Amino acid sequence: MAKFTRTPLSVGVIYRQDGKILPVVIIYGEKKFPIDKILDSKKRAPRTVGSISPIEFTVLVAGETKQIYFEEDTGKWFAVKEAR
């Protein structure tokens, strides 16, 4: 059975006047990955790791679909990766 871990991320965001959060860039280590498009966002917890009621953003980065999560209660961003 595969194991998964939370990977902490830094994310550059725009806060709109209506209160919506729009992630625009993912910062992982020394690298920056611009978000080309937000495909979807909804309140949804990943099934494979613990979290506190996050918002799941499905985004397009360099032609690849990725899921990133934002926990409003903690202010933390993360992704889910398979543990090696």
C-alpha cells in the first residue's frame, strides 16, 4: 500500500475584493512555478493525509494538472506526494 505525505508549500496569492483567494505562483525550495490557470476550487480534504478542512485548488502548471491545498484555519499551503 502506498504512503503519502504532506509537502509544505509557499504560494503567492491575490486576495480579491470579494474575499476569494487566487493562487498565482507555487514556490518550492528555490524554484518558482507560475500557475497558468485555476481549473477548480472547492472545500475538499485529501483522503491520504490529515488536514483541517482545506480548500483544494486544481491548477495548471506548465501543462500539468496539480492539486494544492490551503487550510484557512492554519494559513498553511501544502501538496500531497507519495512517500518514497
